[in-house]
Amino acid sequence: EPEVTQTPSHQVTQMGQEVILRCVPISNHLYFYWYRQILGQKVEFLVSFYNNEISEKSEIFDDQFSVERPDGSNFTLKIRSTKLEDSAMYFCASRATGGEQFFGPGTRLTVL
Amino acid sequence: DAKTTQPPSMDCAEGRAANLPCNHSTISGNEYVYWYRQIHSQGPQYIIHGLKNNETNEMASLIITEDRKSSTLILPHATLRDTAVYYCIVRPSPGGYSTLTFGKGTMLLVSP
């Protein structure tokens, strides 16, 4: 069964450093999403992406965040200058037209 | 999106049916009821959705009351692997650009 994959599974970084989280969506999906979950808290929407542009973004998704689909398979989330409060699980999701969102296993980001 | 109310936790014996309630008294006519679950630290997983008719798939059944103000997710024969947080989400339409807004959900513990 096709699935969304994410790398790395765990990323540790120093405050102020840039990180790139990678996702490989399901191959025939056209809509892509990033969510995050701070430990013990709710899953929060960050951004949705379709046709090479952002469709919607939340208040969390400020200028420090960016997304990109650099090639036909990867979908990335970049945090330019990480803060302690960016520590969280980051989930990528994708869906086909009219379909439901399938989530990846997540990347645990730890900012020290 | 309409607000949902779920009990914070429930217990179920393995092999028995798990019935998870959700109140969504402010649901509007074009809003669907969705259920997702999140097994510990994994990405959320789609279970089922419905508008006003009862729905069943290989994972679960969804019973929506006639006035659509509440619903129940039924796992007919719960297993230990069904231990997870279950989220009831109301959203305008299947697919589309609308994102998922997760609440705190119900923590279902299935015991031997």
C-alpha cells in the first residue's frame, strides 16, 4: 500500500540554525500539507500546497517557514532560524483530488 | 468549522465494541463528520466520514443522529492495536482545500 514517507525521523539542531524536513508524498497525489504537534498538544495545521503554490497557511506559518516542491517527488518544509518553541513533531500529508489526507510518520525536531 | 465535544478518555475490553461519541450541535447543513485516529506519536490516520447517512467501512461504522447534532464511531471488535486518540472533526466538504482542525480527541485504551 502506498504511503507518505518523511526524513529524517529525528532531527536535532541548535537554536538559530536552518533545518529542512523532507517528505515524499504518495505518487499520484497533488495536494500537500504540513502539520505540527508540540509534545502533549493538539495537531496544528501549518500550510497546504497545490500546483506549486501555497493554498492556505496558518498564523504559525510565518516568514521563518517556507515550503517547496523541488522535484516531482519531494515536498520540503524549511525553518530558516529555529527557535526553542519549534521543537515538535512535524507531519506531512498528501491527498489525491477528492480524496482524504494520508499522513506520514512524522519528523521529531528538537531545538537545543 | 463547527466545534466538536468528545470525552477525554474511554476504556474498552479487547474483543468488545468500542463506541466513541461526539457532539457537534452547531454543525451546518454542508458540513461532514470525519474521524481520524492517532496511535502514539504516529501520524493521524483517516478512519471514516459521513454527511447524514450511516457509513461503514473495513475499519469502523459511523452513526449520525437524524438531527446531525451528534455521532458515534463504532469499532465493532476492538483490539489492543486500536488503542489511540480518536478525533472527531467537522468540516465543510470532503477533499477540497479545507484543512483538518484537530481537537484534543478521545484517548481510547483497549485492555486485554
